[in-house]
Amino acid sequence: MGKGLIPADLDTWKQRRRVIAPGFHALYLEAMVKVFADCSSRTISKFEALLGNGSCKANGIELDLEAEFSSLALDIIGMGVFNYDFGSVTKESPVIKAVYGTLFEAEHRSTFYIPYWNLPFARWIIPRQRKFHRDLKVINECLDELISNAKETRQETDVEKLQQRDYSALKDASLLQFLVDMRGVDVDDRQLRDDLMTMLIAGHETTAAVLTWAIFLLAQNPSKMKKAQLEVDSVLGQQRITFESIKKLE
């Protein structure tokens, strides 16, 4: 997975954090709210369609919320970080399958006490290692193409808007385009790909886990659930969520 923010040594981490941190400025996040809302609407529509199904009304419905929230988080990362629509809420793409395969292998390696994958030729003779490297190839090819596209579409007018922190005026407000615009065409493709790989693979799982546990705890405490629902209804109503409305939530 390279030297992204998580597996990097301290010196690399400090260097990469300085480069990436401006992309999480409050004004930049404000420009991302539309992405959050659009992707969330897909998940809501999916749930509403399932609830509207006749058999579900009669027999109830059981959902794996962690899987659903993982798909939602992947779509948000895809649009917010890469300006790429994975569409994982409604379908399964080869890239998403590769992401999950890579994540499972990373978890396996973190708990297995013998690092057999470092043995000579392990990547060619052990089936799960062959699959792992195939998955990495799929992800790397996708990221390389996205990085190449971001460089080709780099515009000086966008750089000026970024320097003025006028993120809302950007045609492509993705983090990838932000990094390319600010660093220029000479940005290190390998390091950039490693950083993006970390966000793609590690970023969605933590978000999905937090959302799943939040729903679980609310379901265990009906009074808290009711209080949260009343606040959301009073602040948002039927309106589309905005950055300003988020700040009003307590």
C-alpha cells in the first residue's frame, strides 16, 4: 500500500500531512457538503425503496448497516477525493471489489504472526497473495488514470481560486484536483497515489463503523433517538442539508 499517511514513517508523515492538511480547511469542507448530500440521497432512496416493497411491509426488513454505510462512505470518498463516481450504493464495481480485497488482506496481515507474504515468490505461488496483487493492480491503475486526468485538466484560474480559498467556485473541488492544482504538474505521482490509496482503503471503514454504532446506540435508547429526530426535523425540515444547517445541529 506504499507510504501513505497511516503506514508512513514519522518524517514522511510530517511532510505529507503539511501537504494534505489544507484540503481539510473548513471552507473546503463547505464546498464538499453537496457531495455528502448527493451521496446520502442515494442511500436514503435505496432504503425507501426497500421499505416500500410489499413483502418488506409484511415481514419487516433486515439490513447490514455497516455494509450499507461502507458503500455510502466509498461513494463520498470517490466524489470528494477523486471526483470519481464509484456508484457502490447501487452496484458493485471492479474497483470496489479490489478495495475490499485489499482491506481484507491488510487485516489478515495485521493479525497473522508469520509474515509469509515476504517470502520469495510468495506473490506468485500463494493464491491469496496472487489475488491481493491483482487487486492492487486494479486500484493502482484506477488511481494513476485519475491522477493523469487531474494533471491534464489543471488550470491556472483554479489555482488562483484556491489561493483565495474560493472553493465554491471550483468546477472540480475534489481533494485530488486540489493537491495537483496547488503542487503543479511536478507533484510526485507515486506519493500522491499512496496518499490517495490510504484515504480510499482506510477512510471508508472507520466512517462506516462510527455510523453503524451511532445507529445501534440510538436504537437502544428510544428517548435519545426521539430527541435527535426532533432536532433534525426542526433544523432541516424537508430542506436540503447545507453547511450552515449542519453548524446549527447540537
